[in-house]
Amino acid sequence: MAISTTYSTSSWIKPKLANSSISEMGVFSSFHNPNNRRTTLRRNNATNFKCSLQTPAIIFPKTTHQTPSATPESAAAAAKPSERKRNLIQKAAAMALDAVERALTAHELRLPLPKTADPGVQIAGNFSPVPEHPVTHSLPVVGKIPESVRGVYVRNGANPLLEPQAGHHFFDGDGMIHAVQFAGGAASYSCRFTETQRLVQERALGRSIFPKAIGELHGHSGIARLMLFYARGLFKLVDHGQGSGVANAGVVYFNNRLLAMSEDDLPYHVSITPAGDLKTVGRYSFDGQLNSTMIAHPKIDPVSGELFALSYDVVQKPYLKYFRFSKTGEKSADVEIPLAEPTMMHDFAITENHVIIPDQQVVFKLSEMIRGGSPVVYDKEKVCRFGVLNKYSTDSSEMKWVNVPDCFCFHLWNAWEELETDEIVVIGSCMTPPDSIFNECDEGLKSVLSEIRLNLKTGESTRKPILSETEQVNLEAGMVNRNKLGRKTRFAYLAIAEPWPKVSGFAKVDLFTGEVKKFMYGDEKYGGEPLFLPSDGDEEDDGYILAFSHDEKNSKSELQIVNAVTMELEASVELPSRVPYGFHGTFIGDKELANQA
């Protein structure tokens, strides 16, 4: 993990500082407020930060909402909380609960926040938020956009609308989708918030009101914040009956709909306008069929067109459910997966005939909050195991569990069956320490691309790194050819997550030989997840790799298009707005766009 104590302002405002004051820019920063106690705490402890993303200034854009991103229904819903008249009891309750919250926040900020909950670390530099940006057409392009790149590239990410008042983890931010549309060799760009129920209510109230799952829900103060939230709901000061998710992690295009997802809620349906803008349609329950959360990494079988997904619960049994949707959106019955305790289930895998479900060592223990700790716990005594179940099973009675000791994969890139050995091969990045993303630790994070073999006859497993020791780098966020998902694949396209948590480039990895070909963004340039877009060629790697990159020195963002065969740059699209580092994306072809629901 990189260590830095250099002070600088957030990179997106550097060009303006010479001639513009902070007030002229229409933004605010807690680090420019001498009366802000939190500011003093950050400065006094800046030298203790051990994170390459740190910069002490967090510059929040104006929160003026640009209505094109919302439907008329969601815009009307946004106005209701502020327009509705409160009765005397509600007014008294609001005043009392607000006073309790102020006292709680003051108590929390008496001591420095951990790095994993400190907004001065988590959302600094190019991790900091940007305002919405309407569509800009005819963007400057260096090189030539390949003819087969036609449609829209969309990427999700965390982008807090409102300034955090206490703890905040990067994963807690509101969902914002960045879209680059390609047509006729030209490109356009826009970015919009996903209009979640959470964002709509908080924007109307003008402050954060929903608890932040990672940044705030730890220890006794986390319990207090939960009690405050539900007390506000009891007095109808806030509506938590329509979900509280941020929809900031994954995106998938299924059954003619773009869905934005986070694992704490239902998906949100977002439409793409003919002009290339984004408009939230609303919370999507698959026509009333889905009444539980859905993780942000569902899998679409490239042959059947079906969507496979999981839902986990941290409070009550069943802790995990598996289900699928037909190509046309009909949901199967839930299959309850027996787990002894609630377990983080961020990702899973499918093969041609099976679903592969990891039961790993990062678990949820709400009782830890009573003891003053985080509910996200690394259970060192637990043995990781992978469950293998037929994709069309109606219950879990035939699930086979195979132990894979000391393995935590935040993401699984692919899996396939090898019938001659009766094995399931799983490709994933094994992360250590397993809970380092969520809990503060001094050990540097490692993410090792690994081949895991599950022998269904013997019930045993093997695990080995795919890269040689001399080639070893942290590989996190990426994909295989989506047309080969669940089948044997030779190549994976993965972000080079160094210096962690930044991404300095991406790698094309030969999963059979361990050969690595790298594309690096350049000095002081970083990016995120690479997206592989297959073309019409016969070879598995025929296609292009798309990835956002940001020049921190010159504060400019681009979309890079790289030939996946040669790993040479084909084109760079210059973007009119800074694109923060984010999470996962997908590509929607022009023919698919024409059939949007």
C-alpha cells in the first residue's frame, strides 16, 4: 500500500485555482473552513494516512439538480418531502432527533475516524464527486474509433451528492452512471445520478439522512444512527419502505433494460435517450416478481440469455437465496442456500450447467457493533468453501460443497466444467487481507489472480496463482469475453490495481500460460475496470478494450479504446468532464438500444 503525506488540492480544480477563488467556483470544501472541527482533526492526523488516494481537499460540486436525468414521476416524488406540511408532533420529533444527531456526530468526531471511514481519505482527489453533465456531442477524438464500436458504453460509480457529516466509505456514495455513445464514428458523453429513493429524499431534505452502510454503521454510534433512522421513519419524516440502496456498483443490460445495482436493494431501471442522455425510470421489481435485494453481479448466460442472481440478508434467515430469470424476464422460485451465518456474497460464477457460490471468511456479525466494532468481520476460524449446484435445481439438497482454505475472492471472473477430470475450474482474484477494504489494517492489500479447481468426485480443491512470481501484480476488476461466460476461456482483461487503490493500467492475461500483456496509462494517469467488447471475429480476443482514464497532473479524463489483439491504442476520446474512478460497466450495442423497453 502506497504511503503519501503530500498535500495537494483535488485534481479537478487545479486549473481554476490560479484565477478563481473557491466561492467563485460554486463549490465548498470542509478543508477550507477554519471553523470546522472535522477539518482540524484531518490536518492533525494527515501524516498517519497510508493510502495513495489521499489529498486533503474534498471539493463538492453544487447540488443543483438537472432535471433531465429524472422522469416526471421521480421529480414529483423529490418535491413531496419538502412540500408536505408536518404536524406539531412531527415538527417536535424532527427537532429532537436532529439535536440527537448533532450530538452524535460531535461525539464521533472527537477522535480521528479510521481511514476506511474518513472522507478525507476515501473521496479525495479523483475519487471525489462531480456534478451531473448533460450530453455533449462531437467529442474530440485522437485516432479513429473502430467501426464495430457502435452503441453506448456505461460505467457505474459512487458519487456522493451531499457532503458527508461524519464517517463515509467510498462504497457509500450515490450511484452515478457515465455514458459514452458511439455513432457514425463520433462520440458523445453524459453523466447522471441514478434517481434512487434514497437520493430523492436526501436531495429534498438537503442533507444526508440515510445511514451509510460502511462508513457509519460500526460500534455504538452505528446502532444509534440506525435507531435515529427508524425513529424518523416512525414519525414519517423519512420513507424507508421503498428501499435505501445507492445503485452504485454494477450495471447489466437484460430484457431490453439497463439496470443499475447495489446489493442492498432492488435494481433501478435507467433508460438511454436517443440523444445519449440517461433517465431513471424507477426501482425495478421485474413486474412485482422480485421482493428482495439482488447482488450487483448477476450473470447472463450467453447461450440461453437467462439471468442468474443471488440475494443475501444480514439479519434473518434465509441468509442467501439463488434465483434466475428467463430470457423474457420470468422469475424462478427462490432456492434457499443453507448458511450458518450471514456472509458477504459480492459475486459468484456460472458454468454451462452449474452455479458456483462462494461461502467465504468475511461475514456479518451485528453483535460486534454492541462491542464497539464493525459488523463486517474476517472470521479466521472459518474455512472457505465453494458450493456447486445445478443451475436449474429447485432446492439446494444436491449442492456439493468443496473446501478451499484461506481463499477470499471479492470477484470471480469465470468458471467452466472440465468433464474429463470431473472438475469445476474457477478463475478469481484472491484478496488478502480479506477485510482490508472495509476495516483498517496496516498490511498491504494483495490480489492474486488464481485458478481454483473443485473436484466433484473427491471433494478436494487445488489453488494456484496464474502469474509467475516475477510477473505478479494486483489484478482486480475486469472480465472475460462475455460471449464465452461459463465456458472455457483463454483470456481475461483485468485492472492493474497498483498503487492500490488506484489503477495504473490493465492486463490481458493468458489463463493457460500465465503470459501477461500490459497497457499502462502513463505517468500520473490512472483508470479503472477495463471492458472487453467482442467484435465479429472468430478468435476469442477479437475485439476492443474500453476504459476511462484520468490524467491527475493535467486534470483531464479520456476514454481509451485499445485493440485487444495487439494491445495498441486505437483511439482516445477526450471527455468534457472529469470522470472519477468508479466500479463496473457494460456495453449496449446500437441494435439492442433500438429495442429498449
